[in-house]
Amino acid sequence: MTARSITRHHGGHRPGVTTADLVTAAVAYAAAGIAVLPLHTPGAAGVCSCRAGAACGSPGKHPRVRRGLHDASRQPQVIRAWWSRWPHANIGLVTGTVLDVCDIDTARGLRVVLDLLGVIRPPGPLIRTGSGWHLWYAAEGLPSRVAIAPGVDWRGRGGLVVAPPSLHHTGARYTFQQPWQRPDLPACPPQLRALVLPAPPPLIISPSAPVADLDRYVQAALAGEAERVRRAPRPIIRGGRRISGGGRNDALNRAAFRLGQLAAHTPMDETAVRRELTEAALSTGLGRAEVQRTLSSGWRAGLRHPRRIGDRQSAAGRHVRKAPVHTWPEPHS
């Protein structure tokens, strides 16, 4: 099976899926140890069942339950009660505990992954979504990452995916192109793991270089990070649908992390840093609550991985570790 044959073989239109089919599938996922939750459903013309309706940027892909991933469950009675209340709900699976997913959005992305793995047919379960593919792997503690390759994301800790036989907003059903032989899942190939967790750069040890004007250096570092946040890619939304996620939150997380690294050994006004980065992030359209969470997380992580000015590592952070991403607590059993 080549990338071209995978692309051509869709087979996703299954109008006969019933509530019983959805419940059976959801309970089976839970029996395999994967936490399940009900998602909204795309209706006519792909309009989401949520309050946003046609303006929803992620129709049929976000939780119906109030606390999202926190409410996910493996209990059959809970799952049946959900689908009794929402008979057409899509099925959401929490990733990062049993299941990790390579989320491929485009045919180009599929070719990139197959070329990277050196295969014409990927191992393990292959799911056809409405416009892309999911490759299922056994969870190994990897974080969720966006854009690990063009058109490719990784759903790990704290992630969520839509599962068969859910309905895509295009009208197609999520379907297995290659079956899942429960409960076995293949291990994440080292080629993909390297994209999700790039090897840290070698530590550069050099004599400390004095900085003539410390305040000027700190101000330049802060101004540079704020500018990177302002220039971060914005989400692309077309026809009421979110096509790409952008990079605003990631840019803010990295900026806070790098400045936190410096602050561990360098006099720096945390209030001024927060004010400057908050203003930059708000100007990109991020919400204030999200900005504060991300900023605090990145700053604390940077303090735990200090970097001295004399390390000859640029404020752009080319030689520093990535800041950890926010993760959700594990769902209850």
C-alpha cells in the first residue's frame, strides 16, 4: 500500500452508523484502557452542534462534557449514559496513557511520514479521517507536539483524537483502513520519536564573557522575545473552519522559558517581563487567562534550567531546551 493508494482509498461514507454502533465502539476503546469522552457532532453542511454553530473552528472535535479531558472515563455505565443523552456524539479518545497518535492532515504529510519511516505501508492501525490520517502507536510518555513535520502533529500526553466511527464535518466517517488487533499497538518508531523529542544540543562550555551593560542586554533580550511572540504564526480559518493551529502559544511559552533561564542568574524584573510578554501575546489574539497560564509555565520551567549570560547562547534560544508543554491530569478510571 503506497501513499498514493492510501490517499485514494477512503471508504469513509457510512450513513448507516447507529447509536448502538457508537456505544459499542466507545465501550471497546474503554475496555482496552483508553479513556473516552463524548464530542460534539457536525450536522448539515458541517455545522457543529455546539453553541458556536457555523462559527465553530473545530466542528465535531471538541468535548460535550463541561470539564473536557478531566471528565473522560473508562467506565461502561458512564459511557452508555453519555450516548443515551447525546445519541449522535462523536467519540473522543484521550492520548498519552495507552495510545499516542501521529495526526496527519495532508497527503504531503503522509508522504513525508512514509518516506521518513522507509515503508510503503505503515505498521499498526491506520485511520482515515475526513481529510487526513491517524497512525496509532503505544503511548511512551511523549508530549503532544504540533508541526513535527509539514502537516503532521503528535498527540501524546494531554491530547485528544476523534475515533471511528465518528462523523467528520465533510460527511465522511472515521474508519480503520488497517485494523486494530486489540489490545496490541506498535511502538513509536525512533524516526518519529526523534521529531517529537529532538536530541538536546551539546552543552557548550566556554569562559564567561562579561557584558558591559547588563540592563541594556536584558532589555534587548526582552524586546527580542516580545517581538517573536508578536510575529508568531496565527491560526488560519477558512469557511468557519480552523485549518492550521498557528504558533502563538508555543512562541509565548518559549519566550517565557528563555527569559526564565536568564532570570535564574541575572537580575531581571519579573513584573516587567510579564507585562511586556502579556501585551505582545494579547496583541496576537490570545486570551488573557491562556496567556497567564502559558507565561507562568514557561517562566517556571526556565528557572529550573538556568542559563548564564556568559554561556554565549543567544536570547533567541538556539541552544536551549524547549519548554515543557502543559499537560492534563490523567482521567479517572
